[in-house]
Amino acid sequence: MLRLEKRPAPSRGWTMATPVLAVVLTMIAGGLMFAALGKSPVEAIRIIFWDPLFNTQFASYARPQILVKAGPLILIAIGLSLGFRAGVWNIGAEGQYIMGALAGAAFGLALYPSESPLIFPGMVIAGALGGWAWAMIPAILKTRFRTNEILVSLLLVYVAEKLLASAATGLLRNPEGRGFPGSRQLNRLDAMDNPELIANTGMHWGVVTAFIAVIMAYVLLNKHLLGYQIKLAGQAPRAARFAGVNPSRLIVLCLGTSGALAGLAGLFEVTGPAGQISIDFNVGYGFTAIIVAFLGRLHPIGILLAGLLMALTYIGGELAQMMLQIPAPAIQAFQGMLLFFLLAVDVLSNYRIRINTEGVA
Amino acid sequence: MSGPALLSIDGITKAYPGVVANDDVSFAIQPGEVHALLGENGAGKSTLVKMIYGLVRPDSGSMAMNGAPYAPAEPRAARALGVAMVFQHFSLFEALNVAENISLGMENPPRQRDLAKRITDVSEAYGLPLDPFRLVGDLSAGERQRVEIVRCLLQDPKLLVMDEPTSVLTPQEVEILFRTLRTLRDEGTSILYISHKLEEIRALCDEATILRLGKVVGNCDPRETSAAEMAEMMVGKSLAAPARDSAEMGKVVLKVSGLSVDPATPFGTPLRHIGIELHAGEVLGIGGVAGNGQDELLAALSGETPTAPGSVTLNHEPIGNMGPNARRALGLLCAPEERLGHAAAPDMSLVENALLTARMRKGLDRSGFIDWQATRAFATEVIETYDVRTPGPDNAARALSGGNLQKFVIGREIMQDPKVLVVNQPTWGVDASAAAAIRQAILDLAQNGAGVIVISQDLDELLEVADSFTALNEGRLSNVRATGGLTMETIGLMLGGAHDMHEPDKEALHAEA
């Protein structure tokens, strides 16, 4: 009989090993799924994990794409991880991402055709504020009326999507676009462009911001009182109150930070890789970032690695769709398995498995 | 011994990782006997009764009931054979009434009306008045225990196991419980009575088995053995009572006046017109049965529940509206009852837990950046000074035993040199030698001129350390009395007597007293 036994303290070794184990298990289960779909599992796994980096034909295109995809994932996940550690569950980063992009683009487009060098910094600030303001709605409702931030933040994603569609077809539509939905191409305007900083790397200001966020979060959580309070509030809310932590302040702070970072991610995306406000601007970074945050164990360095890995499966998944005609839902299921297995093997860091040799009593 | 034992236990051993909870334990319970199982916290009493009740299976050894092998695989099997148990912690739903709670635990619950009738019959027969239709949330701890007992009695048990039943009762309620248990015994029910309170065992039990560190260290007839002898068997050595000189009381340091706090939850206890004057060098004991507002009072003093500014003053400065850290800065420190999750964060290291309350007074941060080196030094100092047994300050709080963590928590506050210290249940679940160390530390602190408030359910403890005594009953404090010259009878009445049992039993009580 198998038995789980709680460890006196979480095992450090397993905490490090479980993400790797989860990736391996995902490869196995995903391979079985691909085989069931009639595709070669070995080839599919190779295309997803290997070809984007090292295939001579694809790598030159795929490698920069990894940073382009990883940037927003990491930036959003870092913000979310602070809240998740404090027990504040912001599930609506996707909405904050949209609102950041909308607010930033609206700021820039309102000043069109000005060429002032202050426009892009102004858009960055507007983007952060847009995401922050959208996250303040669940924050204030939670602190004032004790609503559940999971529901409120999630439902506000759909509101944000409606606002995005409305803006793309109305307020922010390109007046010279012959009636097609979508704003002006922001990345073709010097004042609003978020360029690739080093050619063929995918590095843009959003990726730089993501790296800075990783470092800041690391310092915050390890050296600063606020990080300590965040961890304390998540692990032992009563002890946090006893330590003088104001729960409402912490909720506002965590939701605000994650909202602002998601807004920044949206702004850098709309001025860079996406290029314009369009109806289908958001592609799910805000939701995938939740997986990234947990895959990275809510640890800044872990999130950095998890974001890169997730981006790899994105690019590799696209390649697999193209090369092997694997359906898109199968790729999404594959990515979902990663979180599933991570949560499943997570139990090993807090429990050890005992095998009872003793038979019946 | 005459006839077969009701339950005989033979060579039971049960080991958990790192500790042998029961080591070759053997004893027997005769029919119609009140059998005491005596031992300190951690002696293995709970593990043993869990095996009797089918919650845990022994590694080796055997049990027999009326001569037949007895190895319950689950509590249901134990209940079917006539074993019933009243746990120390109640498993009742506050939002349901008494009858509903009882029917939830039954295999084939009868209709509510029939059940209510049976509850009333049983509770009257055994002198345990209980209204089947009252919400459990509105009941006192003593009444909740009656629900659990009646639940057991409805099964018509042959063996009733009671785990530390009196820890939540006033002395008067204890008397009522004992009368019930004696009635049961006279009807032929055996009772296994678990406790570490020696006087109770001497008053009630026919036979005692004493456990220490998982082993049976002795048997005795408690009616013929002195409490001191039993204590020595239980602890393994004789303990010195905490020493204290006659304290000199200084001026008033902490004053609470007209403090009223509404409960935070529907079944919480409101505080009503609390008034306290605490002098420098004084140890004020606040007694009371659990759930009468102890947690709420501590929260109001620690600053977790803000109140009107003037209702709490420290050295004449109004602090009622200040948060915990502002109060700490002024010298008012607290140690809550719940160690894991309130006084300390279970998964955090002792270093991190040192920071939890000591940041203000020990200056452990510089403009928000934590000085981990100084924090570690402070944690190490606490560990060394208060003899906290742990491999090191980086161990998680939950890896420590209850007593060691409590020493850490109390030490953490005392080493910050408080002007006023408020502790709630300082020795709850702590072994005797650690408890003695903690009490001594409290007395030393008062000796050095701090005011100390000790909130405790353990009356013996309060009589030992406190200069003055007051009782918390349903959110109100009684008048403060000097500890010297207080009798258990008076204290019991200060604690509210027997909750809700005024009419028929008051006379009976006086007759017995």
C-alpha cells in the first residue's frame, strides 16, 4: 500500500527537481497523445523542444521568437507571482494586458502625428496605469465589499475584450484604413515604435523590462520587508496580521503591481510585435502566465526559466502544427499537461511516499 | 483480577518516524471500572487511544475484548463493538442544532423528532441538560462537550474513552461531569479516562496506568496514591515549583477601561466593558474557559483589533487605535495561544519567525531592507537562552515540538525587553519541564519590573504565577482579586459556575461541596 507522509520541512531537492520531472512526464504523456493522433511521438517532441533552437532551417526565425514570446509571459508572471504568494489570486491578467495596450495606444494616437521623443515613455506610463486601473477594480471590490478577486478579475477579461473590439472598430480605428478594423500601425511610427534592440535576437524594451522585473522581484522577496510580508500573508494570514501587516494594503499592492506589469506587457506588445490595436490583439499571454508563474514555483529565477520554456513550446507547437499537421487543440492540451503534471508531482516536495510492506491487519 | 477484562492490551507498539509513540504497552480495563491513563503531553496517550478507537493500527501487539481478538480497522468497527470516544477537540457544526449534529454521526439516524426525544431522555437520565433544538454555535464549551457525550451515550457503549475532558470546563462543570461518569460506571460501563490532572484522577478513577515516553512506567490505585507520587512517575523526576520573591508593585503601566469589541464572526464572543489596571512588576492572571473571549481580548491588546484610542493606555498614552507594530515600539508585546499560524508561520524558518515580531524593537531592518545577519543573531540568541531544542535557526517552525516552539515564541518576546507582556495559554500542550521554564521566565520578567498578563485555562498555573486573579466569562471580566486565599470554589463561581445549569444543580453542588 502506498502512503503519503508529510515531511517536517519541504524538501529542497524535490522543489528543484519537480519542474524537470513534470516536463519529462509531459513529454511522455504528450507523446502518447500524439501517437494516438497517428503522429510520430519522437518526432513531435523533437520538433517542439529541439527544432526551434537548433534546426538549421527554422532556428534563425524561431530563436528570436522565443524572447518575443517569453518577454510578456515573464513580465506578467512576475507580477502574478507576488500576488499568488500573498494569497491574492489575480486571474485576470489578460484583461489588464488588453487595457494596458489600449491605454498606451490611445495616449500615443491622441498625440498623432507628433514626433516628440517623450511620446513613447508617455505611452509606457499610460500602459502601466491602464493595467493598474483595471486591476484596481477587483482590489477595491475585495477590500470594500469582500468580493472574490478570482471571479471579478476573470470576468473583467471579457469586459476588456469587448472594449478592445469596440476600440479597434471605433475610437482607435485607423482613419486612413479604408474602414478596416484596427488602429494605425504603431510600430511603423518612429515616435511609438518598440523596436528590436539587437538585430535577430527578439530583444525589445518589453524583454528588457521583464529582465528588470525578475531582478527587482528577486531583491524584493529576499531582502525587503515587503517581500517578507507578502510571503507571510500567503503562508499564515493570522501571523501576518499579528506582525502588523495590513491585509487590505497588501491586496491593493499585489493586484496593482500585477495589473501594472500586465499593462506594460500589453503596451510593449502593441507597439512592437503586434504592431497595432486589433480585435484579436490578445492571444492568451495573461492566462499562460499563470502556468508560467506556477511552473517557475513563484520564484523569480524559476519564472524566467519557465517563461523561456513555455515560449519554446509555443514556437515548437506552431512548428509541429505546420510540419506534422498536429491540430492546435492537441498542442494546447500538451501545454496544459505541463501545469497538470507540475501540480501532481508537487506533492513530492511536501510529502514522501512510503510503501507499506505490512499486509492486512 | 476477577473474570475476563473488558479490554486487554498486550504489548502494543507503534512507531512514527523519529519517535516511538508506544513501546510494548500492556494493561487491562475491567468491566465497570474508571481507568485512568496518565501521562505528560507526548507520553503516547493519544496514540494509544487512537488505536483502541480504530483510527491508527498498531505496528505489533494485540488487543482483546472480552477474551476475543479486537483489531478495529476503522472507528465504525470500534463503535459497533461498543467503544465510544469523546475527543478533546469537538467535531461539531456550529450552524446546525444539537439533534442535527448528533444525527450526522449516526449510521441510521432516526427521525428528528424521535431523536430529539431520545436526546432529552438520555440527557436527563445522566444529569446533562441539553436542548436538542439549540444551535451548537450558541453553546458554551461545556455544553458542546455534553453534546459529544450524549452522542456517545446514545450508542449504549461498553467502553467510553474520554480524552482530556475537563480542559474546557469550570470546576463546577467538572463536578457535574464526574457525577455523570460515576452513574455510568455504576451501570456497568467502563471508562478510559485520559488526563494529566492528578487531583481529578484521584477523585474519579479506580485504577491508573501511567505512561512516560511511550512506555508503561507504573500502575497504581489513584485513591491510595498521593498526587506527588503519581507526578514523579509521570515526569520521571520531581519538579521544582517556580521560585519567586514577593514582588513589589510599581505604578500602573497598562490600563484598559470600558473596552467593548463586537465579534468578528457570528459565533465569536463579544468583549463587554473590560477594565484592567496592570502595575509594573505585577503578574495578572486571567482565568476562564476557552471561548469566553480570550482570543478577542488578546487581539484587542496586541492591536490586531483596533479599538477606541482611550480604551487602552500604556503609561498614560492612548494606544487603542494603534496597530501591532506601533504598540511593540512602545513596549507592549504579546504571545498568542495558537503557536502555528498565529504566533509563528509554520513553514518559515526560526530566523524568519524571529523577524515576525522583533523587527521594531530590535531594529532588524534598514529603511525596509531586512538585516538578515542581525535577525539570525537574534534568533540564535533566543534559541540558546531559552534552550529551544532544534538543529538550528534555519529549521521550519513546524518541525519543532509544541513545547520547544512555545519556548521560542515566549523567549522571542521576553528578549525584546517588554514593558508589558500579554501571553495567552503559555504552557498549553507543553511538557512539564518546558512549562516550568516558561513560568519561571514570566516570573523573572515581572521581577525586573515589567507588567505581565497571563491568560490561561489552567487554574493551577495561574495560582502559581499570578499576583492577582480575574476571570473572563462570556466576554466580561470579574473583579480583580489577590491570588492568595482564593479557593477553587470561589474561582469556579468567578468563571461563571456551571454554564446554564443554575436551577436544579446549584443545590446539589452546595450539598456536595
